[in-house]
Amino acid sequence: MLTYRKVSPSMKKKGDGEDDNLKNLPFSRLGELIGKRRQPEPVSQHQSLPKVQPSQESAVYSDPDAVDRELFLNAMAGVTPLRGWSAISQGVREVGMQNTSASPMEDSAVLRELSGLVSGMVPVSVSKTPEFIQSDRDGDIPFLVKRLHRGEFSIQGYCDLHGCDSLTAIQVCENFMAGHLARGARCVAFIHGRGLSSPRAPVLKGLVLRWLERGPFRRHVRAFCSAPHWDGGAGVTYVLLRGRPRRRSKGKGGG
């Protein structure tokens, strides 16, 4: 059976690696170091903000901004301002203003355009008005109506309906369309006016649009739209024709 014996410090030998008197005291100066750490570092007078003494009248100030300003200055007392901060912030503001503001040339161009629109010297695009009408009967040519409105197709005949009543206008349209299809025309125009004198919707304009979509020559109509401003605008309708009538769709009547 093993037995243990307590060895007293006097029984240790010098080769045991321990000294009788401990000489390594790492925490002996801890209190002194903490005291020095708590002392604020000296700050030069020109770098620190002035310390504002608490005013006895702060509690009865009627201006809340003054109270907030005094509290802020008291809290910032002894704080060193960053060098060059005012220059950096000023530069940021100048860059932001340059990025958001328009150049003098752009402002001048916008003012000229607005002045022209107001004075009537620069006409408003018909396609941007509520009176603009368009229809692509095929539906597979995206830019066909745009080209027609820009006047890229030569107009081979004008059908003037001024002074016609509804019955007379329909007869004039049918005679005009039959004659121009027989001559191989591919683009014609109907002059119906804007209907500004009508108490409600334009009469002749609505009549022409319904006749193009439902009349006997509807299968010869490829597309139609309002004319540009230099050729009558919303008071004239350009019509693009096809040589042969469009085939009837299966399962649909008319077409």
C-alpha cells in the first residue's frame, strides 16, 4: 500500500525549480497603471472645444433649441475636432451639386423647347395627343404604324369628306377606295377633320374609323393612323393598303 508524506518547505532542495521568496509580481503596479489610465491626456487649447458651464437658467429656457445646443456643447467639451473636416464636407457638397444640377446648355435647350411649344412655333407631336389613332391589322409588323405616321409612304390619293353628311361620306369612301384599289394604290388618306365643331365626339372621324374596320374593304386595309402635323395631323387618316384582300380567319366571321 502506497503512503504519502507532506514535504515542508525546509525539506525542498535548491534543484527543485522553485524559489523560497517569489520575486515575479506582475500585478504589483496594477493600481498605479489604472490610475494613470484614468487621467485625461492633455489637449491643446486651440484644438479643444470650449467647455460651457451649465447655466442655472437652462431648466427654465423657453427655447428648446438653446437647451439642446448647451447640452451638446457640454457633452462635446474636451473633444478634439477632426482636422480638415470642414474642407472635406464642403467638397462633398460641391460634388453632389455638380452631379444633380443640369448644365447651362441643357437648361437653355429645355427653355427653348418649352418656349416654342407655348408660342406655337414648335408643334406638339400628334402621336402624343389624345386625338391620335392607330391600328395594325396584321399585328406582326411592330414599326409599320410608326413608319406610316412619319410619312415614309407616298400618299397616292386624298379623299376629302368636308361638307358630307354620314350617308354621303360612306358612299364617297367606297367609291374612292374601289377606284384606287383598281389602280393599284398602296397608300391613301382620308380628310375628315378633327370634329372641333361637334358637340360630342367627331362625327366624320369616327365614321371613317368604323368604316375602315368593318366596311366592305376592311380586308384590303393593312394599317392606318393619324397623319403627321404637317399633313393635317389628327384631322387626316393615313391608310396602308394591300394588293390582295386578307384571307378570312378560320372560326371567325367577317374578318
